[in-house]
Amino acid sequence: MLVRRIDPDRAKPISMEGADRVRMEIMVGRADGAPNFALRHFVVEPGGHTPHHRHDYEHEVVILEGEAEVQYGDEVQKVGAGSVLLIEANRMHQFRNRGALPMRFLCLVPVSFDCGKPTPGS
């Protein structure tokens, strides 16, 4: 059994086109022997955002801390700590931190692909 604690200080900046002030920490992934899913911890600084993108698999998101504005297709919705989201396959989406503090979330994705490339860091 793997036991690991979330630590925002271990999150490393990601350099993906369209990302701004976003860091990521792999909680469980390919390097840990996970055959199907990677659990990633993201930290989005105030004013930062993830890329506006889509991929051919669904993923689940849990907002741990802070406030976010989520663009999902043509819809924009505000979410906060404790919100659980299902992002359906092939839906354009983006997370933007609209709060004054860092926004943190967990994201569960397949270990195999992300936007046509290997899942970053998994």
C-alpha cells in the first residue's frame, strides 16, 4: 500500500501551452505502479489558470481549497472547496483562480494519455 501526504510545496510548475501560474504534484501515478489512473494535485495561484483544452477521456476533479471559475463548453460556473466535478470526454474546459488565495484541486486521469501526449509526470 502506498501512503503519501499532499504537500503544495512539492508541486512543480507545469509548462503547458495555455497554463499560467499552475503547479502540479503527482500523488499516485505510473512511477508508483498504478496501472490505470493517475491522481494529480494542482495548485493554481491567484489570477492563474489551466489550459483551455479537451481530451478523449473523462476525468474527475475535487476542489480542495479556494475559489475557481470553471469554463465547461459554453458554460461558466463558480465552484469552491468541497465541489466535485465530472469533466466529460471531449468537452472543452478550463479552471481559473478568481480568488485571492491559491486554489487547489485533485484530478483523476488515465495514466496512458493526456491531450494526445503521455500524462505529465504520471
